[in-house]
Amino acid sequence: MKQPTKKILVADDHSIVRKGLKDTLEDELGNVTIGEAENGREVLDMVRKEKWDLLLLDINMEGRSGLEVLEELRKTNPKLPVLILSMYPEEELAVRALKQGAAGYLSKRRASEEMVDAVKKVLAGGRYISATVAEKLAADLQRESQQPLHESLSNREFQVMRMIAMGRSLKEIGVELSISAKTVGTYHTRLFQKMGMNSDIELTRYALINKLVD
């Protein structure tokens, strides 16, 4: 008996990445329909208009980040499985995404090797968690009473903190996120308040020590 066609939405702001993912999925899975989105707005619009079996979501898109899109989808489409893709190391971002309801997390550095297995597992109703992430989750459970400072940040505050740590100016951050300089300044102030810090140097040092940026 022929299996029903699976509908997978691939969201990444680089067309060459979307094509690579699409070609791999079609070659390996066969009976699939692939949709494409290049930013968070398109993702939410396409999910609202059509029913999808899986969303492959890049975490680092312009405008609304993948984590912000995931947060919105958990409210509007809680049953949609979301597999996060990222160019960043698994550790902190993976745990944050999984705690927000992602069905799995894949580093783009190993995506070609693991993606098909991860997609098959999630489409079958499971979750994809690598050994590295499983260890991090276990460690987090052991020190639940000692949450790191960045756990108190909203997704947008977390995104701004990482961009500051990567050397972006507040003006550059505003342009990339499509928000005003005043709004970026507000997030900047909140970061200092929530994390008990007084300078961008402290923020950057913290982000590097906790492996929140490369």
C-alpha cells in the first residue's frame, strides 16, 4: 500500500541551503512535497494557510529568529513538529529550543549526515536528540536550581545579547532585526538589568565562556 505524501516546509534565508535540503529529502524520502520559506513571516503565513507534517526551521534568519517563530508556533500550531537547523554548536541553543517544544536540533555542520535519520524519526512521532544534547539536558536537570543567567532572557533579548557578543553595534542590530534603534536600546538596558552586568565586554565574556557564540 502506497504511503501518503508527507509535506515538509523548509525555512532558511539562503536559497542554496533550501535547495540542498530539498534535493536531499526528495532523493532519500521519495514520496514528499517540499515547501520553502525564507523568513519567519513567510513560515507563519504558510503554516496558517496549509497543513504540514514537519517544519525544518533555521534558527538564525533575519527579522524574527527561529526561536521566536518556534515560540509563536507553539501557541498557534502546537502539534506541528519542528526540527531546528543551526550553524551554531548544539549545547546551549539546542537545550533552549528543546525546552520550547522543538522536536529536535541539528547542527548544519553535520546535517547532511544526520538529517534524513532525524526527519524520519520526527515524522514517525519521535524526537531527535543527539548524544551531546542528551548529556547537556541531563546536566541541566542536575543543576536545575542553578539556572545560568541567560535563561531569564526572552528570545529577542537572547538574540540581541548574542549579536552584541559577535561585535555588532546597536545600529547594525536594529537594521538586521528590522527594529528601531530605540527598541534595541531598550533590550540592551534589560540585558544589563537581568544579568547584573554593566558593559558589553562583560556580556561578550559571558557569551564566550558559556559557548553561546563561536
